[in-house]
Amino acid sequence: MQQKVQGIVLNTINYNDKYILTQIFTNNLGRVTYMVPKATTKTSKVPRSLFMPLALLDLQVEHRDTRDIQRIKEAHSLLPLFSIPSDMAKSSMVFFLSEFLTRVLRDVNDNNNLFQYLIQSVQLLELADKNIANYHLVFILNLTRFLGFYPNLEDYKSYDMFDMLNGVFVDRQPLHKHYINAADSFALSKLARISYENMHLFKFSRNDRINIINRIIEYYRIHLGDFPSIKSLDVLHELF
């Protein structure tokens, strides 16, 4: 059955000499794997050049529930991206987030609120004209709202520790190993007030930022189970 969908590209991989496979998170079909021809012309209805990480697309697709790999009949850019491909900091951020989302959105079905969050986040990155060093912190923290395990960062008191199993600050060491020490918990507590609009105002040392992102990823790993390491994270650490 043919239908129109909107999607955000998570990743692409080589399939054979003629095709690549792209995984796309769509507004009403969830995460779907599509086949895209490698050879395209100026008049092609499915230009391969559109399928860059986190590209936002309008798609005409042929979807059959009996197939693992679906077909795209026509593809157009939903929102052309100019600053992201040309800005090394932004493009590095996108490669990290596309790898991160590929890990996170494995079992997520159609979720239009989540899809709209992803679309708006990419738009804000495209338009950002200030320091984006904290962008990924805001992105992956707020993403937990749509996945069902958003932490309570509001009730912090001096010397509290963060209980990652229960997603709250506590005033004594939990009886399990999944917690953050007092120093790192203080840095984490600052995220209670951070947003895309004010992220450039928050000053973290390089070590603090590395610790925070590593802890948030650990938090994801606890709540999602199997969560492979993210190769592009080292590049992000070098840049920010």
C-alpha cells in the first residue's frame, strides 16, 4: 500500500552493488528500513544525496507488513539543511546523535510527539548561531521524556547523590551500585534548568561535560537494557 510519510534519517549502510539501506524514523510508521538505489540521475525521484544523517524528508512509500525492507517511491527534503553540513561542530553533533538514536529507537513504534521533538530539535540546531557545546546534553536528556524515564532533577540538595535506578536525588548512598557520586551529581543538577534557548549560558568544564554525558548514557543503558558503545562520542569529546 502506498502512503505519504515524513521521516528523519537515522543511518545508511551498504546493501549490495545497487542499493543502500537506510533506517528512517517516521511520523506514523515508527522506525522503518528502506531500500535506496545507489545510482541516481538528475530526474531521479529518490536522490541518494538526500539520505544524510538526521535529514528531514517527505516520502511516498510502498509499505507492506509482510516485508522487512520497504521501498521508497519518491523522496523530497522536508527542511533543507545548510549550516549543519558546512559547520564541523554541527555535523559532528549530528553524527553522534544519529548513532545515538539508532541505538535508542530500536523498539519504538510510531510516536508522533517524539517525531515532532526530533524535527524541532534538528531545526533548532540548523538555526543555532551561538555556542552549541551543550546541545547534545539537552537533546538526550529531554528525549527521556518520550521514552518514559525522565529523571527528577528538581529536588537537589547539597551533597545529594543521584540514584540512577529510580531517577531521583537521594541524601545517602543507595543500596545498589547504580548511583552518581556527590560531585558529579552537583554538575548533573544544573541540567534541571537547561534548555535549547539558554544552553549557551551554561558553563561546564570539559571534564564535567564528559562526565555528564557518560552518566546520562549510563542512565539510558540502565533503563533500556542492551546499549552498545557509541563510537562517535570520542570525537564529540575532542570538539567540546
